[in-house]
Amino acid sequence: MHSLWPSVEAFHPQLWRAVCGYERNPALREELMQEVLLAVWEALPKLRDPDRLLPFVLRIAHNLGASHVRSSVRTPALVAFDADVHDSLSQTSAGEAERARTQWLFEALATLPVNLRQPLMLQLEGFDYQEIADMLGISSDNVGVRVHRARERLKTLSRQEDADELR
């Protein structure tokens, strides 16, 4: 076993959130997670700076997630959101309103194109523009543009849903 594997296992929640951002079907989500973990395992010997392990594994997860979305020939059937599976909030610490907002966010993220979804998901994980740019192989200015566009789309979607509820 690679000496950094226990550290990779500690990043399971972040990896799981990344996988959930690319696949909503629980069975395919599990499959994608396995692919990510295998790819990380195979790539660990290539890691030059162990202090950069989290960006390293998240880059692998996001690249595989993007490839997964691009390779989907058919449109996947919509699967109901399962808060227990998403592991993003503790059931004891979150109220119903917060769970509903989280559910909405996961569903809304799934509607974004991959090139907008990736930088926004990485920003939500706490990375700055330069770190995201390094992970995705784009400029930090481009990260800013993509994050802005993603947020604008989410705002528009939120306004549309609010207007629909008022009718």
C-alpha cells in the first residue's frame, strides 16, 4: 500500500461530493467513485509534492467526472435526491430548510455544463482561483469567468423556480 493512501481515504467526503456533482444515479455514482479511487491509487506514485495531495486527488476526480459526463451517450433518467447518500450535511446538525437548500444546489449543479460545474464545485470545496486553474489547466481569469457564469445561471434558475412557485 502507498504511504499516502490513508490520507487519500481521509479525503473521501470531498471525493464523494465531486462524484455526486457528476452523477445522480446511485449505482453509476458508486461505479464512478470506484473509478476515481482506482485512478488515484494508480497515480499516487506520480505525485511530486505530498502537500498537494488534496488538489491532486480532486483533479483526478473532476477529470474523470467530466469524462464520465462527456461519454454519456444517452440522457440519464432523473433520480430523486437522497440526502443520506450525499454525505454533505450531518443529519443532526442541519434543519429541514438547510437540507432543502442543499438538495436544490445539488440538483441545480447537475444542470450546469461541465465547464461551468467544475470550477464552481472546486470553489465550494475552498480552493482559490489559481489552485482551480492549476487543477483544470486553464487560466485563473478563465476560472473567474466560469465561476461567474455558473453563479449567474444558478441565480437565474433560482429566480425561475421562485416565480413558478408564486403562480
